[in-house]
Amino acid sequence: MNDNSKLETEELLTCLHIHLFHPNQAICPLFHTLPLNQPYKMNAEDPVRLGRDGQTCVFVLNDTSVSRKQLTIQAFRKAGSQLLSFMIQNISQKVKLMVGGSELRYLERAELDDKVLCRFGRYELLIWQEPGESENKFEVLFEVCNKPPSQEMGIDVPCKPAVMDTGVPWRSFENEAPVSQEPLESDETAVFV
């Protein structure tokens, strides 16, 4: 006979839901390194760091158009509140981050609303919070969307061309010159022959 009365009560953790979309997700394994559809527990003092570099980022996107360090999301508590809130910061020197209708440049940060659309490059992230009781832990839950969250929210988002690690857009050329004004990210450690 089990005695459940001696077990500790499990805390209900705040859950940060991140719904991901990229127009090429069906043909490229962009999200295969993320813990999809399973809550990932984090300490509140540790940032959610998303980018291409597996040594510095907890969550890695398998895409050379993503900066090595793209963005961080940090939990915090407002004075007098027991609930966790979240702050997002752009840590990419090359790629702008759109949060709601505001643009964040390198090292700029913004407090996340309860539900917000974030965009960088051709990625869309719908981020929303499910409140919990824990003051020192939270969960991150990554899920892939079949449709762009902007479309479901009725927001018009201009389509941007993909950028390869060589810094040259792969589809947009006029007179042998790239047309894209998109910031170019390249890996300075890569050797090109």
C-alpha cells in the first residue's frame, strides 16, 4: 500500500509556451535539436538562450541564418508580486528582433506581455505564459505551428528572403547582386575555399 501523504506536494510551475514557425520547417530540420512538446524545467535565475551555438545557447536552432546568440528570455518578479514575469533581450549584433510591434536592436530588452508575437529573420515565435506558483523554477514548452502565428493573429508580416552562412541571399538577385537589405550573419570561424 502506497502512502501518498508523505510525498511532497508538487509545485505548479509557470510555463513559458513558445510556438515556433518558419516557412521552410517542412523541408529543413530547423527545430530537431529543441525539446519539442515536452516541458523543460529551468531555474528562474537561468536565461532561456536561443541561437545557433550549442556551446553558449541552451536551445539551438539548426539554421545558419540564425545568429550564434540570437535572444534571451529572463524570468524576474515585479516588486510585491509572487508571479514570474519575463523579459526578452536581443543578443544578436546583426539581426533585429521584433517584439509585438516594437523593434529591439542589439542588447535592447523589453518586458513580455502575457501573449506576444516575436519575429527575427523568417522566424515567428508566439510566446505566452501560463502562471504558476513556484518562485524559483519555471518550464519552457516548445511547439511547432503549422501556420504562421501572425496569420492566425491577423497581422500582416512582409516575407523576407533566407540568408545562408556565406552572407548571400539564396533567392533574390538582380544583375548578379543581392537585393536583400536583410542583415547578414556569417560565422567568422568558417573557412571558405
